Amino acid sequence: MDKKRYEEGLAVRKAVLGAEQVEKSLRAADEFTPPMQELVTEYCWGEIWTRPGLDRKTRSFLNLAMLTALKPSARNQAACARGAEQRPEQGRVDGGLSAERHLLRGSRRT
């Protein structure tokens, strides 16, 4: 793991989702989820969301468009729109991870 990229990603993740939500997610980790959380924080948030060229509003819009194309539930879309400087009707996403969370939950049941 690239510690610098992880720390940068963690800062962006907290700024976009809210520190409380991120800390709650980290505290809720079990023996299965820490590697996924580290990967997502380092790569998605630390590599992709810190990349120059797009502001956060544009990145959020693009993520919302991709999630919409994947047809996530309205509940997930609403959750993705919480916590940012933008209003929910503007849309904001969680790095596109709602679908991954559902996959992880399902994989624990099998």
C-alpha cells in the first residue's frame, strides 16, 4: 500500500462523504473488509479523486451518471447525495462504491 496516496485518499473521502460516515465505516470493518477499504481509499479516493483535471463537482456528476446507468436503488442514490457542499438534487456520489458494498455483503453470506 502507498501510505501517502492512502492518506490523501482518506482526506478526500472524508471531505466528500463526511468524516463521521468514513470513521463509522472504518470502525465497522470486519476481518473481510479492511483490504477492500484500503484499496478503495488508496486507489479510488487517493488516485482517481486527487487526479488533476476535474473538480469534485464534475467528478461527482460523472459518478452519479455512471451509477444511474447501473440503475442503483433510489435509496443508494440519496445516500450518495448526502454530506457534500452540493445539494442532494445536484447529486454526489460515494466514489461509485454502493454496488461494491452490496457485493461484499452478499459474499459474506455465502
